Amino acid sequence: MVAGIAHGVRTRHLCDNHQETKAGSLIMVIYRYIAYQVQIGFMIAIAILLPLFSFFDLLDQLDDVGRGTYRVHDAFWYTALLLPRRFIQIAPFVALLGTVIALGKLAVHSELIAMRVAGLSPLRISLAPLSIGMVLLLSVAALEQFVAPQLQQKAITLRALALEQSAELGKNLGIWTRNEKNILRIGHMLHTKKAIGIEILQIDQEGFLQTHTLAESADIVNDDIWRLNNVVIRTFSGDQITIQHADFLDWPSFLNPEDVLTLTKPPESLSPVELVRHVEFLRSTSQDADAYALALWRKVGSAFMTIAMLLLSIPFVFGSIRTGLSNKLVFAALIGVAVYLIDQIIANVGLILHVNPAAIALVPSLTMIIVANVWLRRTF
């Protein structure tokens, strides 16, 4: 009798384990199905947004066709090289719209209701879009470091050469940089080995001007030596100023060619590692690094914004679906546009007012994460 009871207990235990295994397998099948639908939603969002943004880029470039040697195929090539950068920029909105498309489709066909009946909570259902969102974030991080900066910089260089323009930080401002003893101004860069309009101010430890060197151009011989051409050197000693002229002069530069190229690139086109190094260089030489620090922190903020958009998309769908999927998509798109515009305004105003770059970049995304969490709690 005891043996029979033990056999019955073992049989019941095996049946329970079998049912748990079967339930676990069913949940994994549902999880994979949701993840697949979210991937489809992401691809639809990318197929809509990326060509749209690229079309605007192309229209802007077509205005320059005919200047210098810039032709229609150059405009298309420039736009193509910017595709990874545009993908990175639209990633938060891909997360928002893609998830709304995927879960909204499931809701319209009552599949979400069936999943709830099967015992899946909204939280467990949300894990699938969040996991796909993490894959999206990893893809963006890889593009940001290894692909987008290189292609964007190539696009800028090719366009400048075709338009016969030079790379400079601002019109008639040139490129300014310094180290402990020298302040350097470069009028513009013709190419990586030729600079035009060189001005060098050498200062002493007390901050007084010792020499002022003006050169028509400079040939970057190697990493350490710049050969200045048609040079005028003014030396200040007490109340006296001595002027010297030279056809050429070898100047031991504190910049190597890579540093010069970094100075001529827009901050957003630099990779995170390049931005970190350049911010450290600017701060070590007592220069204003806010623009580059802001570009660095905005890359971090973009990742948080993608997470915020993922979280925000979930209550869109688990709320009432009576308004229809199309209305929810329009509402989500409006929120995305509003967030983008507000983020741009905050970044520009904060840079003008010299607000902490980390605060400028992170406050909008962290605020959206808080809003999404509050909405999630109220929905569930």
C-alpha cells in the first residue's frame, strides 16, 4: 500500500513537472512570437523614417549641385554616406513607432487578450519589446563608434573638396586652439597637409605675449614639424617690438594631423572615444569644451531616450484600443516630434547659457523615463 501511495505521488509530481515544462515552452513560443512582431514593427518604422530623413538631406544637397565640381551623383553619394548617422538619430523614434505598430497589431487582432487569458502579465509581455530594444541599442552603439563617424567625416570631406570649400569652425573665424605656451589660429585647411593663414601667439608663464608669428601658409611635414611660408615674426621685449621676415620657418607644432582634423570636424561627427579624448585635450589646455562635451553626453542621452520611448510605447497599446491603431500611431508620431524639437531647443539654449552639458543631454531623456514609468503604473 505504501509503495502504491509513493508511486502515485511520483506520478503526480512527474505530471506537474510536465505541465510546468509545457507551460514554460508555451510562454517561450509566445515570447518569440512577440519579439518577431516587434522586429517587423522596427523594420516598418525604419523603412518609413530613414528614407524620409534621407530625402530631406538629398533635397538640401541638390541645392548645391553645380557649384564647383559638385554634381547630382555627389549629392546622392553624400546622402548615402549619412545613412548610418540618420539611423542613429531616428533610433528612439524607431523604438516608439515600431513597438506601437507591433503591439497595436496584436491588440487589434485580440492576440494580446488571448495572451492575458493564457496567464501572461503585461510586464512579461513587455519583456519581448524591451529585449529587442536592447539589441537596437547595441546596434546603435556599434554604429556610433565604428561606422557612422568615419562615413560622415568622409562625406563632409568629399563635399568640401567638390565645392572647393575649406573646413573651418565658423565663417571668417578659422580654427583656434592652444597649449600651455602657444595659441594657434588656422585660417582654414586646404587638405590634411596644407593650412592657410597661420597665426601663432607665444606667451610666457605669466601670460604675457612674447612673440607673434604670422605665416601665409603651412606645410605639415610630419607629426612634429610645420613648415611656415612667408613668415613675419614680431618679438615683444619690454617696450620694444622687433620684426623679422623669413621665406620659411620650421615650427615645432603641438598638434599632429589627427588633432587638426578633429578640430575641423563637427562635434556630432566624432565617435565617443574621439570626443572623450578631445574634451580632455581642450580642458587640459584651458579651452572651452562645452560643444564637444555636449555632443558626447547627447550620445549617452540618445540611448536613454531610446529606453524612454520603448517604455512609453507600452501603455499606448495596453490602454484602450477603441481609438484605433492609426490614431495611436499619429499620437505616437506627434509625441516623437515634440520630444525631438524640445530636446533640440534645450540643447541649443543650454549651450548658449553654459549649462552643464550632462544636465542638458540627460534631463529630457530621464524626464521621459519618469513619465513613462508613471504612465505604466497607472495603466497596469
